[in-house]
Amino acid sequence: MLENCLFIAGTDTEVGKTVVSSALIAYWRHFLPLAPLGVIKLMQTGIGDRQWYENFCDDQTSLIVPLEYKTPVAPPVAAKLEGREIDLDFVWRSLQNLAAEQEFVIAESLGSLGSPVTDDKIVADLAGEWQLPTVLVVPVKLGTIGQTIAQVSLARERNVKLQGLILSCGTPDAQGEIEELAPPGILEKFTNIPVLGVLPYVKDWGDRHSLAQTVATWNLEQLLPSKAFELTRKI
């Protein structure tokens, strides 16, 4: 198990995984500016997250994307269309090497835990087989409760080490609708997984200070490696 790695998964696409990852990067760089940090997008189809992280991360942050495909569809479909293979061993080695070099690694998933990464594996299989400490990003919207319960059930079925949930507000009104659309008490009761924090609506993803201050309100003991968590408690 890579204890210094945090896998950022989601209940679906476009739920805020990249914003949560960016917020964690901002927090780490703000409060632990000299501590080695790695960021990895396990695989990417089309244009998107790598390009964002290249602009958002500083020169002290190691960023890698082991597999990239031009076609913006599910990886097994993109690989077939482009006549390429999906080498999960290479992705795993890349992640291991990055974790060996850095004090903390933020690994962003693609899609949901149920999204296919090959013809016979889904994201939850990778998280479970690689024993990655995982946080599930949950959007504040109608249907979230049932979707979250289903995703947590899938995580348990595939032995995913689920640390907790982060509620993500994708619209300006979402934060005021948490108790109606994604009440933490109900989510925790039905999943037995703690809600570790709330990501409010982010108008400017590049506002590193605001992102860092948001993460400071989360339950960081479940998100950061133990050594880093102890260091931040002293700040």
C-alpha cells in the first residue's frame, strides 16, 4: 500500500475531482512549501487535466500522466480507436516511482469508480488492487444520495480503502442546498463513511490562497500522510 498517496475518485465525471486535487496541491504548497509533492493523472483521454495542472503546479511539483489518448472517450474505447494498448503495469510502476520520490502524491482518477480503464477492469479495481487510500468526491445535486450509496457499495465490493467523502459544490447555490441534496448525516448513516469536508463553489480555480484555506477546514488526518499531518498541526 502506498500510504503517502491519496487517490481522488468521484461518483461521476465532472463532479469536482480536479478542483479537489488542486485545492490539496494549494494547501500543501501554502503550508509545506519545501516538502516534495507529486501529482499524477493515471490516464487521460482528450485534452484537459494535464494541461490544467501544468499551469497550476509550480516548478517544485512533479507532474506525470503515464498514459494519454487523443480521443475523448473511455480509455478502452480510445485505445481501440487509436490502435494502442493500455499498459496498467506501466501506470502502476510510474505511481510507485513517484511515491518513492515524493513525500505526498495526489493521484487523480478518471470518471467514477465504475468507469472502465480496460476491457476487464474499472477504476475501483485499480484502487482496490493497488490498495490506494481513496477519497470520494460527491457533488451536491439531486440524486447524490443514491449515487453515493451505490459507489460506496462498489468500493467495498472491490476492497477500496475509502478514507471519506468530500462534498463538492459545483454551482453558487449548492452550498445552501447541502442539507436538502447531500445531507452529511444521511450519507454517513447509509455508507458508514465520514464526510471529511466541503468544497464550496469555486469561481476562480487559480485562487490558490482561497483553495488552501478551504482545505484547512477539512479533516486532514484522514487525507494527509501522518508525518505531514503532524507538521501542519504545528503551523
